[in-house]
Amino acid sequence: MSISPVRKISTGIPGFDAMAHGGLPEGRTTLVAGSAGAAKTLFASQYLAGGIRDFDESGVFVTFEETPLDLRRNLISLGWDIEAWEEAGKWRFVDASPDPAQDVTLAGAWDFGALMARITRAVEAVDASRVVVDSLGAVFSEFSDSGRVRRELRRLVRALRDLGVTSIMTVERTTEYGDVSRWGVEEFVAEDVVVLRNILEDEAARRTMQILKFRGTTHRKGEFPFAIINDRGIVALPLADSALTDLQSRADRIDSGNDELDAMTGGGPFRDSITLVSGATGTGKTLMVTEFMKGGARNGERCLLFAFEESRAQLIRNARGWGVDYEQMERDGQLQIVAAYPETASLEEHLVRITDAIRDFEPHRFALDSLSALERASTPRGFRHFVIGITSLLKEQQVTGLYTATTPSLMGGASVTESHISTLTDAIVLLRYVEVQGQVKRAISVLKMRGSAHDHDIREITIDAEGMHIGALFTNVDGVLSGAPRQLGPDEVEVVGTQG
Amino acid sequence: MERPQAPLELRLYVNGHAPESAGVEERLHLLFASVGLEFTVEVIDVNEQPDRADEDRIVLTPTLLRLTPPQLRVAGDLTDLEAALDGLGLRVWSQRQAMA
């Protein structure tokens, strides 16, 4: 006996198809459940729009809630000219929204015969392969006999299957976690269920989507963040831990931009690795980013820099002070700088922008300065999703990454960011202030270097017009990393030697 | 209120495939007989003329439209006579009948 595999049809919703291992199961009805404001109508509309735009597949939109007029008006802001598609015979509404001017009195038993006849007619008229029913909650609230509504909806699902269309039904839920829907709809639209969430955590809103089940076929498990972007609609970010382990690690190393650092790390960062640079303000994190970019440029690689702490002008000025000409690098097409304020957008939107930039610019190197700035404007869960998202994308595209994190206290200790994401990074470099003999000095140490031997010393760094120099060991100082350095007896030769 | 002289104009959408729509015409006659009013009705099977159902935005079958003002709608097989009288605005005639 041969088992025919479930075919999937691409939704055209960026990111969703990857989550869904191809798209929605063909010829079936998928239930899309979500609380109020979870973007169910948008998801459904985008599914139809994607079909028309990307695959020349027509669609029918059955609306129980908003009028076609409202839907046309709302969707044109995303760049979808529904009216033009209607005229072209690509999109058709079946308007089942309540008419405020005319109440319907119920007097006895009824069925959805008229609705089904209209849907059938619409599907045939535009030769539709996609149908949306939005939303079942509105049906239940309009017709009080919920037993009858359930029976009729079950028939509707069967009718849609007989028509050979692939459809979406949206349904409200009252909680973000728990029962799929208020009305037990999942009893009869049970094969395929997607949940959209709009979660409020610590006063920050976060949107996620999750495929709860696809019968007889695979999908990615777990919640994935998504954003709603102007002109694009829903953009899902289907990146997860799994992507971090799936990929073959490459053994070749690259030039970090600083030869002395490369010596400390046993030969420089691996090409598909992520390095975290952690330190207090002013210890040289942005300088290390600059050196990393310089290293890319001198090896003919493209570099992408996302800066969330300093303006473009500041970055260019700083780099010039360390002997790196960012403007020339940009003119040569070797660098792209994107400076943004963390608060101007949600973390998911930033992630979409970064993802787009990585896909468009195809950099060899990517630096983000700093993660801590973004972390301040997010929730722990959202932040972790974000870092996983970028990290897995960088690995997938074989881009070498460098993130910076700011420690809150000047004299060391771990940063919050660091403790949240250290397991996601391949290498960790610590930058610290050290007080020695009445002077504040900077120290560097390679804490972790996955897959390689590395220097375990704590060394002094100096900064001049040519950038960063890594010098002698702090051999007679203890407790540098913990933030409580202790002199272990004077060594005049070394003190004199490093003061010059 | 003046008793309507001209027959009331009605439109009835039915689903020829479904038991809910069977017997609805018969009950419609009984209902009007009970209030002593005349009517004319255009019966439309939604499966044969789905575009008509679309124009009138009909969802449920059977659905009865009262076209003579005030325009009103009643859905269901009319087994609930009281609700049907209310929904068609005929309750007033039913009471006159009862008093007469």
C-alpha cells in the first residue's frame, strides 16, 4: 500500500512556509486561532494576496465580521489593491457580515444552504483554489444556537473539501495559552491548527505564531516571533535553536582585524562563529567592532554593521580616530552601516530589518553594537528569540558575527545580556577596567573559544590612533574578571614597562 | 393601522437539498391565513440562483424577505409561528383577529 504524502501549498507569508515545511496542507481547512488583535484577518488576507501575487491563484474571502468595504480600505495600506484584483477576477468577497439596517429574526430550523451556494458560486466564478472564512467567532455570536452553528460549520468544512480548495478559518480565543477556541471549533476543524498570539509581557507586546498541529505531515515546533511591517504585512521569523545545530561547522578561520587578538584565540574566529564582546562602557567594545570591520575590508569582504548606541556620524568619527575610514569602505561597497534607536521599533521589527539587510547585502561579516541597548527595550523571552533568530540566520548564511554587550558596573562582573545568550555564542571576549598602582588600565581576556585552544591570560590593552594593541600580562594582579583586582606584590620592572 | 389591501410582496430563499426548507411554503400559507392577509411570493432555490442570494446577502436557508415596506427578514423553517409573526411585522393583525 502506498501512502500519498500530504502536499503543501505556499502561503506567500514570509517565514511561515519555512515553519510549515512548505505551507498549508493542500485541500484541507486550517484553523487560525488568536485573541483579539492577534492579526488573524491579516494572516488570512495575506494568504489570499500571496496566492494572487506569487502564484496567480485566485481566492474567495468569506467575511462574517468586517464589510468588504472596510477590508478593501484596511488592506490597501499594505499595498494590496483588492478592488483591482476583484475586477481582474482574482479575488471575490462573499459578504456575510451583519447588515446593521436589517435584523434577521430566527423562526425555526435553518441551515447555511445560501452561504454554501454563494461560496460554491464564488469559487467557480473566479476558479479559486484558496478560500478564507473570517471569523467563526462572529458566526457564533450572531446565531445563538451554537449546536446548530457547529453542525453547519462541519458541513461547510466538508463542502470546502469537496470543492478542492485549501482554506483558512479564523477563530477567536480568550486566552493566549489554553483552549484553542471559545466554541470548541477545533472538534471539527481539527486536522491543522495555527495559533497567533499577541502577548503582553512586562509592558512590552510581542507577537508569535505557532503551528499546533498538521495531521500526517511535519512542521517546525514551537513559537516563532513575527512582526507586522508596512507594505509587507506579516513577516514571520522561523529561526530556532535547531538551525544552530543542523549546520556543518566550517573549520577555516578569518582575520579578526587584530593580529594580537588572533594570536590569543589560536588563529582568529571561525568563519561561521559568533563572538560576544562584553565590557563596561569605554573599555573598547566599539573599537573591537571597528577592527573587525577593518579586518573584513582588508581581506576584500563585505561587512554589515547595525549600531544601536551611536549615530552614523559618531561611528564614522570614532573609526577615523582609530585609523579606519568607514566612508571609503562604504564607497567601495565593502561596508553598510545601519544606525537605529532601539526604541523606534519592536524587537521583531528590528529582526526583520536585520534579516532583510543580511539577505540583500550578503555580508561576510556582521556586527551588532550593542545587544544590551536592544535588551533594555524588550522582554527576556523576546530577547532570547531575537538573539536566536539572528544567530541562526548568520550561521545559515555562513556570516561571521560579532555582538557587543555592556556590563552595568565599570569594574567588571557579568552583563545581563551575556548570561542570557552566552550559550548561543561560540567565543566570548571580556574587556575590563583594572586599577593597578593607582592607574586605570584596560584588560582583555578570551573566556571561551569553541573548538579551539586559546590563550587564558589576562592582558593589558592600549588604544591609539592605529586602533587596539594587546600587550603584557597582568601577571601580578588577581581578581580582574570579578571586578575586584588585587595587587599580588609589586613588580617594578613590569609597572615601569607598561607605563611608557 | 390601515389593513393592507394589496397582497404583501415576499421573496423566499430555500435550499432544495435540505430538510429545513421542506414544508416552509406550506407553513407560510398557514401563517398568512391565520392573520387573514394576502401575499405573493417569489421562491428562489439558492442552489439554482446563487447570484440572487449573493445580491440579497442571504446566509441562512430558508430566509423570507418582506419586500413591502417595512422591509423585514425572517430566517428558519417557520415552525416558530410566533417569532415569524413578529419578524414579519404581522403581530398586530394576529391580535385583531384574536379579538374579532
